[in-house]
Amino acid sequence: MKKIIHMSDLHVGYEDNAERFYEIIEKIKFQKGGRAGEYVIVITGDLVDDAHHSDSYRDVKMGITALREAGFEHVLLVPGNHDYGTGERGDKKFVKLFQQEFYGDEREFPRKDIIEDIVFIGLDSMTEELHWYDEIWAEGELGDRQLYSLKEILKQGDVSSCQKRVIYLHHHPFDFRPLHQLKDSSKLKGVLTGAIKEGISIDAILYGHNHEGNEHNGKWGIPLCYDAGSATLKPRPKYVDWLPWFKTRSSIRVIDFEREKVERLL
């Protein structure tokens, strides 16, 4: 069974974060490259710091290409609020640009990938936040269409028959933060807990956004719930970062379902 390397919030384009990302890639190659085929890499958004700077998309794509060339065939990712704009203001034009750059297709979310006996379901917590009335701030929203699709996907035979199911998205589904939250987290909870009641386990939910690297294992009946922090340690605003419980952390984790083991990578 595949192991998962989970990272988030690269913010390439901010100061020297591109170089920091490449250093992380080299460390992953050094530590895991000999068994690269055993891993799936999941990146939960904010790949770039400002989507208006097209070089940042290119720099991230170069890093992902380097991982794939090193044998890490499966690199899965979803967009964050910075990937569709500045982080505080989004723009619909970046949706297609992001798809073209990182997916090469315009497949809608949720994005389902079955890799060996694990189902990975990626959610876009930004597209529904790009209307004129809610395109500002750092909030996220999945929307009713995407949530309905998720509910239907979880019922599919090839999904329910797999050993493990992993949900990944950018916005934190648990912690309430004014102007910084997933608006419809309660609806997401309803879909996931509904599946669990039907005997379809949700084995992990992976996310980022808050930069804190916390774990909320057991929430909603899901054994593994992880915020990967900021891989490149992009600092929070100074008026927040001095608070110890809001400190930026990098929590790149390796999840090994088979051995029931989770460890920090870096």
C-alpha cells in the first residue's frame, strides 16, 4: 500500500521560498528517492504566494517535474486562496490557468484518483469564493454542487471497495477563524459522517491554510486529520505570529497506513 507525503502552503514567489521548496525536494529525494514508487505526494494548496506573478506557477511546476523525474510518479495537489489571486482577493481567470499549468485538463472537482488500494479525493475550496460578493478575504467554500458530487463519489463501488479513503483540500475544516475559514465545513461534516454511518470509512483528511501544522485526529470520526503547516515556513502577519498558538510550523508528514505509523519527514 502506498505511503503519503503531505505538505502544504509553499508560497513560492514570497522572498526565497522557491529555493526553500527546491531544498525540500532534494531532501525528499535523498531520504525517499530510493523507494520513490512507494509514495504519493499530496500538496494541499497555496503553491504560490501571488497568482499574478506567472513565474511562480512555473517555479512550482519545475519542482513537481523534478519530483516526478525522480520517480515520485503521483503528485496530487489542490488550489488554495493564493493560487487564485493574492490570498485576500481572488480572480476567476486563474482557475483555468491553474488547471492548465498543473493538471493539463479541465476535469471538475472533486478529483478522484485510485492509486493501488487508496482513493484520493481532492476538493477545491476556492472556486465558490470567486463571485463578486465574496471574492475578498481568505475564506473558502466548497459549494453545494461539489459536496453533492463528493457524496455520490463516496457511494461508487470502486471507492467503497478500496481499503482506504483520503480527502484533501486547502481550507482548514475544523478551526473557526474570522475571515479565514471554510464557510460550509458543517456541510462537509455531514457528507463525511454520513458516509461513515453507511460503513464507508474516511481514513484521513489533509489540509493546510493555517500554517500551524496541528493535528485533530478523531474529529468527525476520522482517524487522521492533519494540517501540514507551511513547508517553507512563510511567516504569519506580525500581529498574529508572536502568539505561540499561531506560530508558523512546517509539518511535512509521512503517513504509512500499512504500518499504522505517521512520522515527520523534515
